[in-house]
Amino acid sequence: TITFERTLIKSQAFLSIRNVTAIKMLFCFLGKRQMIEKQHHGRDSTWNIENNGEIEFTYAESERLGFSRRAFSDGLSELFERGFIDVTEPGIGLVKVKTKFAISERWHDYDPEKSKQLLRPKRKAFIPAAFPKSKKSFVK
């Protein structure tokens, strides 16, 4: 079961999503949350995301779900721009280090003008020692 706030689907951030893949991906992210109930003395309980910041959604997994690599990348950017997800740790695909995500509440404050300036964080290029930087290193 996936639960979400009714205000999410009525929000400007959600209604402005341009591609269907991003919407499907959002529901995948929401399905990956591990929710725990927190009891308060004499009050209603609240729910917290136990694995927030540790959620993984890889390109390989997206391909198994039928998303192309391009659509997945565009969907991640769109969800980030609108404030639904945050990157807590950028990955390195070449060495199988997975990107970790957090479910964000930034969508409440979505502003189309400011979000265009946001870019999804990426890890700096990593070139393993097995791949020389230039052809000159092959010459002895």
C-alpha cells in the first residue's frame, strides 16, 4: 500500500510534471519508503520514513520496470526540480556505487522560476586506475 497526502496530487509541483514516467517513478519512490509510526503521549501518532536518505533506485531496476535510461534520467531530474526527491549520495555507475535518495517535502514550496536553476547533484568524474587519462600512457 502506498499512502500520500491528498495535497500532494493537488499541488502545483505535481500538476506541473511534464512526463508520465516521472509520475510513475514518484510512486515507485513512495513505495520504497519504510514507514514507522511514532506515538506521542496524549496526541495522535505521526509517521516517519525510517529509510529516508537510504532509498536506492538504479538504472538497472528502472529498465526492468520498462523505463528507458533517458526517460529515467529525465524523470529523476524532474522529481528533483519539483522537490519530491533529494540526492543524499551521488553514485558512480562505472564502479557500481548506487545513488541514494531521500523523499523530500520541498514540493510544498515549489516555485517554477527557482526550480529551473536547481540541478541534480552529480558526483565528480571518477576514472579508475585501469583507464589511463591519455593515449601517451600506453607508449613506453
